[in-house]
Amino acid sequence: MEDKIIVALDVSEKERAEKIIEKLSSSVKYFKVGLELYSSEGNNIVKEIKSKGLRVFLDLKLHDIPNTVSNTIRNIAELKPSMVTVHTLGGGQMLEAAVAAARESYPEMKILGVTVLTSLDKKSLFSMGIEISEKDLVSKLAKLAFDSGCDGIVCSAQDLGDIREEYPPPFLVVIPGIRLPEDELADQRKVSHPCLAFEKGADFIVLGRSITNKEQPELAIKRLLEICKSAG
Ligand code: C5P
């Protein structure tokens, strides 16, 4: 179970990230560096996490033309993260370019396609001109990711539908937007209980504020692990 948890270091300062890591690294092996921390601390924070023997999920959600994304993946490969995210809405050619660059530069690095952000609901998608159901959209984007050679997808448990059956392991499913009943929704719209996410077939869940905002994150993670373990 511990190997299936990714803690999101959504902070701007290295010192705050280090505190979270210090409190959680005995229970968690994967830490997520997203745009907030990467834009303030850059490659050094990734190197630091790796130097502690921990794994990095580099969540940069790359979304650009194929040439730019593939060159970026080559640069990122030097940091040897375990997983990197690209946005499936960048299209099949961009995804293929990302996968090809990863295979050439650091084959162990998994390329994950973000489908629909868990902060987007039907209304927000409609305002962007997307009128199909969220489940259908995620299903189309998951197919695009799979056909383009991506190692997996990131999506909400609520939109997962039959994807797990259609694309069994080793295709990876990573689920963010995790909340316990007492947690605040904040900007998320598509949240799920951690047990539900695992029940639906998540290989990894991403835990952010439901752990890192707690006064004692080390106790919060222990409690969450117990809840998940007792649910089987
Ligand atoms: O604090 P919270 O648990 O809401 O954080 C969720 C994390 O998962 C954030 O770091 C966010 O960037 C990430 N994420 C997401 N929805 C996606 C992909 C990633 O919320 N579709």
C-alpha cells in the first residue's frame, strides 16, 4: 500500500517541502513535484528528493508542440524521475513524441497522460466547448494515451468508467483528488475516497492537502493507510 501513495509537495519553498518529506518518508516512497515547487526550486529539488533514495513524480503536465515536448522530456530525463506527466489534450503526435523521447533518453521513466483535471466539472468543460460527458471524454483521452504508447493516465475515480478493464496493468492509472469525508473540497470538483480509488483499480493515488495541510501529516498518513488496509 505504501508504494501506491504519491504525496504532492504543493508548496513553493524548499524548506516546507523538506519538512513534509522528513515527516512522511518513512511511510511514503513517491513525492510529487508539480509546477508550484518546480517553478521555484527547479531541478535541485528533484535531485535532492532522489538523493534521499525517494522517487519523484514530476507533474509538469507538458502541453506544447511535439518538438518542444520531446526536447523537454530529454532534458527532464537527466533528472531520472520515475514518472512525468504530459497533457493528453496535446494530441496523439505530441504524446508519441514524448514517449519516443523518454524511451531513447531514460526508458525507466513512465510517461503518464493527464486526461481531465479533477478541478473541472461538466459546466467548466461545457464553457470550453466540450459537450460530451466527462466519462466519454476521459475514455477517448485514455485511448489516445494508450494508442500513443503512454505508460498510463491520470484521471478522477469518478470518470474512470470501464478504463481499467479496457486497459489492464501494466497500463497505469493514477488518481488525484483524494479526500476523506472530513476534508475540505477546496478547488477540486471530482473527489473520491482513497478506498474507492483503489477499488476502482488505481495503481497510485495522489494525496495533497488531505495530508499536507494536517497539523500532523505523519499521523494523517498512518490513519489513511490503516483505513485503506482494513478496507482490503
Ligand atoms: O491537494 P489536492 O489533493 O487537491 O492535490 C491534488 C494534486 O493532484 C495537485 O498537486 C494537482 O496538481 C494534482 N492533479 C489533479 N488533477 C489532475 C492531475 C493532477 O488534481 N487531473
